[in-house]
Amino acid sequence: MARDRFSDLERVYDALKVAKVDIDSLPQKLDFVKYGQWKEGNGPAFSVTMPDLNGEKEVGIIAFGLVATNAAAKKLVTMSGRSHTFWTGLAQKAKFGVEETVTDYFKDGSFVSAKAHVGVKATGVEKTSHITGRKYKKTVNAAYTIPVGQTASDKYFQELVNSLLEETTLQQYVISISPEQFRRD
């Protein structure tokens, strides 16, 4: 079972609040004090910079939950221009089941495509948290989200997951894949 981010600090913070301890009366170098100050909005200010997404690009996929020969299976989805540029540079881009020619693909508001979240592995650069002051190793640099769909060889979602994770040219990336959804809006 995965732990939530800062769960240990959150438990200490909650215990201090129940005991009605003033965070500012504690030594300021403790990481849970820094966390408490950040949580209350009194911590150091820092800005998060997001990369430019370069707009959106429409692409087509074939949904896993439908028969590939059915016209309703051809879904028109979008991806960021930044992710599209990354995807077009991949040697094994065909493994994702994304089509750039979208003339017979249709937008479906109740459909959310399966997505591959691809992160470029880092060498373990040591960083310092702005929130707690703790040291940690950053293991992923840039990350991209790419829609995925059926391919000629991978008709089922789990087949595509296995195919992407076994591909040796993609092992320089951290890849996680979320399934598609059909929603009732």
C-alpha cells in the first residue's frame, strides 16, 4: 500500500494541533515545523514552473473496450503539442496505437482514453525540498502523457501494457499506464 506524500509529517502536525501546540514556538529547523508552516501558508514562498505545452494536437485511437472494426471504436482525442513532439521522436511510437490521420475518428465526450505517463529517467540528482528542507533524489526529469489505443498486435489493454513495458527501447523511461473510461455525463 502506497503512503501519501508527507503522511508522516501530517500525523505529527495533526498531533500537535490536537495538543494545541503553537508550531512557531518549536525549533524552526525541524522538518515537521517547516511542513506545518507551509501547510498554514506561512512557509517560504517558491514558484513552480510548468513547461510550455505548445497547444493541443488532435490524434486518433481505437478504444480497447470496443471492436476495432466498429466505426464507434475510432475516437478523436487530444494530447499536448509538447507530448506530441516527444511521441513523434520515439523509435517505437507505433506501439502506442496513436494515429495522426484523423479523418474518420470522432470526438466522444463520455470517453476518456487510456494514457501512458512517460517520464525520462534522471541519474538521481540530489535536491532539497522547498517544503521540509529534506534531501531527496530526483529520479524523473521531463514527463509526458500520451493517449494509447489498440494496435494490430495488441487488441486488449493488458496486452498493450505488457508490450510497452517489455520494449527494450523504452526502458530508459519510467512508464505508468492508466486505463480508459466511459463516463456518463
